[in-house]
Amino acid sequence: MAVDSRRTRPLWATATAVLAAAALSACGSGGADPAAAPAPNSAAPSSTATPTDVAPPPVKGKLRGYATVRQLSETADLVVRGEVEAVGFRVDEVLRAVTGSTVRAGARITLTALPAGVPDMAHMSKLEAGQVVVLYLARDAAAPTFRTLSGDFGVFDLSGSGAEAVATTRSRTMAVSGLNAEDPAASGRGFRTTLGQLRTVAAQVK
């Protein structure tokens, strides 16, 4: 049977168009545009990476040094003479006290150590029961306790009696070098004076 070519030509054209469209669709879905979806760079830094260098904890500074007895007297909240007891300190004389202080001769006060972690703590002496001393003290703002100014700087050991009793710095290196003026030549050698002179300097400080 003969086939009319005029009737089959449109069918061939339609089939060709369908095949072409299918090929274009396959090409479009098979490959991605490199610029639209770049591959991640494994070498790029991550914003959530854990730092390797961790900041160390703050280091506590060293203690303040004092060059003269006057500096100690000006800084101290309380300057007292007395005896170290098994628990606390017995005050026999108040050389100087800041306004508002309630400490009087005959009182007993509590002493505390320097804060833990201060590097100079390793070189400090200890107050022991029976020791007769003059102490230059700072009052704790949070409790009714006292501590010596910069450890051994605030401690004078007494020997003898009366105004002529000898007052010697507890430490040779952590010590003042003069009453009202610094003596560089005496630095690091300790300092010796009398109880009477300590009283005089304390009385001069307002």
C-alpha cells in the first residue's frame, strides 16, 4: 500500500523536535555550572575552630616596697606595739590609728596572711606566739582583720623596754632604710632604730 509523503512529513518533524528537547534537558541536568557551586576549600580557616593559644591566668603582682618608716606610718591603718599570741595579737600600745578606729590598748585583734599566690610569700617570715613587735597594719575591708604591710616590711622586732627599746626590721632585704629619708647605702642591710623614734614618726603623720 502506498504511503502519502505529505502526511508523514509533519510526524517526522515532531519526532525530531521531541528528541532535540530531550537531549538539551539531559545536558542541562547532567553538569553543574562551576561558578555557581564552587567546591569547598579544605585549607580555608573555619570560624568555629578552637584556638590553640589560650591566654594564661592573670599573674599577681609583687608587693609594694617601703623605703622609710614615715611611708609605713602614712600607709598603715593601724600601728601597734604588742605581743603575738597563739590566736591573734594583744595590743599593748597604739602608736597610730586612722580616724574611726576602735582598737585600743588591751584589745586583741586578728591577723591574716598575705593573699595566696603572691610571689614574695616564699620569702616571708611567720609571726609566732611570744614575739614582741611593732606592726604596721592594713585593715581588711571585708572583715575585722588586719595584715602587715607588704609582709615583713611591716614588722619590727623589739628587744628591751621603754622608749629606748631596740626596734629592728624583721627582714634585711624587705626593710626600710631610714626614718624620714631613704638611705640607699643601707638598702638591703636591714634597719635598726628605737621604739621612741617609731613613736615620734607615727605622731607626725596626720
